[in-house]
Amino acid sequence: YLRDALPNASFVGFTGTPIEKEDASTPAVFGNYIDVYDIEQAVDDGATVHIYYESRLAKVHLKEDEKEKLDAGVEAITETEESTAKEKAKAKWTQLEAIVGHRERLKAVAEDIVRHFEARQEAFEGKGLIVTMSRRIAVELCDEIIKIRPEWHNEDKNKGAIKVIMTSTPSDPESWQIHNTTKQGRKELAERLKDPNDPLKLVIVRDMWLTGFDAPCLHTMYIDKPMKGHNLMQAIARVNRVYKDKPGGLIVDYIGIASDLKQALAVYTESGGKGSPALDQSE
């Protein structure tokens, strides 16, 4: 509509995450890039810090009857002729969510996050963000972490070292209600996370705060959710803000996003950008 209304206008776009897909392309809409300020320049200028990548894949060991139950549930949806592509995708997501959110796996992830985050805090005091596939997983992962470190928990939104950032409805399980947040409540929690002197150190999210959220003291992001493309690029940038003598931000991968990171980097470099979005710590 805008182009129709202003047929002779020049359209200029500003983006930190160019998109290049079959049905969406930044250059196709705005034309060739006029100027590129890339990751390498931003780090050299001191505008951002490097982001490092660490793989800590968490496996799950399902019993045979659990596997059969999951497979049967998916097949019930995907094998009917009436099933739409959307229904099939939802069924596969449901199966993956059940596997990723398996109780034994969440226990292992919780133990590893606590151990890893406390070690990070000894090296450099900062804060962490945990990204999960669903609200259910967010709540249950929080429960598992609190079992390990009960002193981190406090029902008061203004106290405690760990919080889940989510909304819930009256139809959700009762155990979720404690984590329900209003718009004002989320704003107050955001200020707590941004404040380096506030005891809030870890926040668990599904989709919130992954774009446009700026907390310089955030130094670690734990990803346990499939992500790709510009959404992944935007999310990992939450930990690249300059803060005191912060040496860099860290992305800890529990689900296997390495190939998606490489693909996102390919789009980025094709756009003329230099510097890797995330450097592998093992290299």
C-alpha cells in the first residue's frame, strides 16, 4: 500500500539482521546495500563484545514404551489424508517438545546450568538468560533448578535470584500461575535484570526478551530451543553488550543450533558483513 501511495519515493531500510529467504528478502525489498557496519567493526570500535559459542548437548534416554507412545501420537495425526501441513508440523513440534521437556533430561540440564553458571560467576559477575521451547518446560526447568538451589527462589516478584518471564491464563495448570506476569510486572523484572546490583541473576523465557532487550550485564545465554535465521541472530545479540571489563558474551547450546548458526552466518556474510556472530570456544 505504501509503495502504491508513494510510487516515486525512495525506500531505505536499516537492519541488524538481514533476511534472505524464498518468501522474504531484505535486498529484494530495499535494493542493494548502501553501507554495512558489521560485527568486526563493532567489536573493533568497542561498541560490542565478541560472542562465544559452547556446545553442551543434553541427551535424553527414553524408555521403549515412551518412544512408542510418542510415535503413536504423531502418527495418529500425520498419517491421515485430511491432515494439513500445519497439523503435521504441530505434531512434530509436540513430539520434540515432549522429548526436550522429558523430566530426566530437564534434571540433567538444570544441574548443568547451575554448575556452569556458578563457575561463570566466579570468573565474571553477570547475569544469564535461559531460552526454552515452551512455557511448560520453562516452569519445570525452573522447578528443577530451585530443587538444587532453593535459596534462589522467592515468590515475591521483587525478590529471588531466578524468575520465569511468561503469561498464563486461568485454564493453565495451577503450578504455572505463580509465574504469571503483567506488562508492568515484566517491566519491573526487566529493570531488576538490568541492575547489576539486584539479586536477580537468572531468567527463563520462551519468546520474551529475545529481541530489543538491552541488559549490558547479561553475559550468558543458555539455549534449549530450536532457533534459526534472523531470530537466532537477534537472540544471541542479547549478550554482546559492552559492560565494565566483560570479555565477551557466551551462548551455551543444549539442543544443537550449531548448523543453524553457520547458516545464519552464511546469509550475514553474503550481505557483506565481516566477523562471526559467535566464535566457537573450542577453537
